Amino acid sequence: MQNDFKQSLTGWITLSRPPFHTVGIMPFLLGTFLAYRLAGVFHPEVFILGVAGVMLVMLSTYHSGEFFDRRENAISSRLHQNPFAGGARVIPEGRMPAGVALWTSIIAFAIALLIGIVLQFVYQTGRYTLVLGCLGALPGFFYATEPIRLVKRGLGEIFIGFCFGWLPVASAYYIQTASIAPMNPLVVAAHRFLHFQRDPS
């Protein structure tokens, strides 16, 4: 019984791919830092909820991918051992039922949506909070999900680059300041850095 629980827990953690969460969390941290540095604003509760939302969106993305890519992942697991391809290999190896990945993906998506509603309407983070959240959550969920399956249409990597690049930075900045910066926060940060290099005083 205890071994079964331990195996299930280990399988679920592996399925969630914790090391890969940094690609979404680090840009979000950067956006939060820019909000504090450029606008002098930092709301701890908003930050915590925002990080939780990012992690849930990524869980939803990874788990839906594991479910809808399970056949391709099974082939990859037989051909090679590559940490960047073939998924977490938990489902092909039989360590977890495929249906678990699908349901945890849907549940994570729903909780992330609830967090977005709380941020926008309770913490008053701005009218575009849910829009920005959906811009990240929907492409992630439908990256591999049928029948849309963005990766099959040649759009998957474009959306992933957007969702793991500019979007988390801008979203973190937005929910802290409830405003959209006149320039991309990254551009502003680069400008400030170059100015400091020329004139440290």
C-alpha cells in the first residue's frame, strides 16, 4: 500500500516535469522585479497567486501534452532516451494511467482560471488580467490537445515562444501595476541599464 502510494506520487511528480517550470517562472519573476524597479510596486499576495497561476497553467500544458502525445511518446521511449523529447515517459511505462494526466490537466486549468478571476475582481489587478492569462493558458492547453492541436498545424512553437517569452514578463508587470507600460518592460529595463552604464551617478 505504502509502496503504491510512493510510486503514484513519484509518477505524478515526474509527469509534472518540475525542472521545466523554470521557463515560465523565471520570466514571471523578471516582470515582477521590473514592476518593483520601474514603478515601485510590489503586492505579495498578487505575486504568490500569480506564480501559482503560472505553475498551474504549465501543469495543464504538460499533462495535456502527456495524454494526447502518449502514442508518439511510446515510440520515442523505445527509440531513444532524450529528456527534451518523448515526454516524461510515465504513461508509456505504465506508471500512471493516461486518464489521470487528462483530468489533472483540466483541473489545473480550472484552478488557474479561478485564480485569474480572483486577481482581476478581488485584487483589482486590471481589466486585462484574464485576457493575458488566457493568452498563456489556451495555447498551452491546446498545444497538443485534439482537435485543435497547434503543434500539428505548425503553430505550436510560435505560441510556446510567445507564452514563455514576452507574455509572463508583461503579465507579471501588469498584475502588479494594473497598467500596461508605454514600452515593453524589457525595452525599458535595457534602456535603464544602458543609461546607468553611461552615467552611474
